Amino acid sequence: MADFYDPKYLDQVYAALFAKLSAATLPDGSGFRLSARVVEAPDEVAIANQPALFQIQGPLEVVQQQGFSLAKWTFTAVAIVYVRADGAAPLAQQTLAQTTANNIVWALMLALAPVPHEIQQTLGGLVYHCWLEGQVFTEVQNDQMIITVPIYLLPGPVG
């Protein structure tokens, strides 16, 4: 089990989250053709590499209550998916762009679902819980779909 106080902990958490997201099964049974923990501009990602998943680290929040209690941390991330809406990419062929976007959002949600009979997603015991929260955006610009999904993580020891 990772140690919350280890300087490598934060990166271990984001790597575990990326592993879960990049393993998502898309509606046609395939996976992401490209995935990275950095973001590229949509027009720099070849159609052949879409659907593409990018994970970026969001703000970290720390709240310290009065007295000498431990600070509460919350980590955030954003999953960004690029997929063509013009039929050039396999997932978008003869399907409404919004339907494709909705299916990808659901695939990401399912990738982060807790294992059966558990309430929380612990990323293999690294965090207390990991979940989707906030506004999910699905947008089409010039046949390029961009989907953004916000993710929250409550770090700390599990069990």
C-alpha cells in the first residue's frame, strides 16, 4: 500500500487513475487508440489516433479545520476525449455525435465504477474514494468532438 506521506504518492494516484480510464471499454468493444497524461490540441491528434484520451491534473484543495486536526486533501483531474463526429473515426460512423459522446462518457463512468460489492473506487487501495463530479461537457466543433469529464479523488489510507 502506498504511503500518503511519500513524495511519490500524488503521482502514483494519478497514474492509477490514468490506468483505469485508459482501460475503458468503448461502446463498440474497442479502447482508446491514443492515451496520455498530457493534453494535445485536437487538431494535432490524427484521426487515426482517435478516440484519444488525455488526463490532466486539476487543482488540489487542502482544507485545515480549527485546532490541530489533520488537513483534508481533495485531488482533481479532468479526462478529455477527442473523437471525430464526421464518420472518419470508427465510433462515429452512422451515429449521432451526441450519442457517441454520451456512450464515451458512460464508458468512462463504468471504468471508474467500484468493483462489485464495494461502494468506493479506491484505485487499488491508493485513495479512499475516486468519483466523477461536476459538469461533463460534450461539444462538437467542425466535426471534432471534445468531451471533458471532471474527476475527484479523496486521498488517504484505505481500510
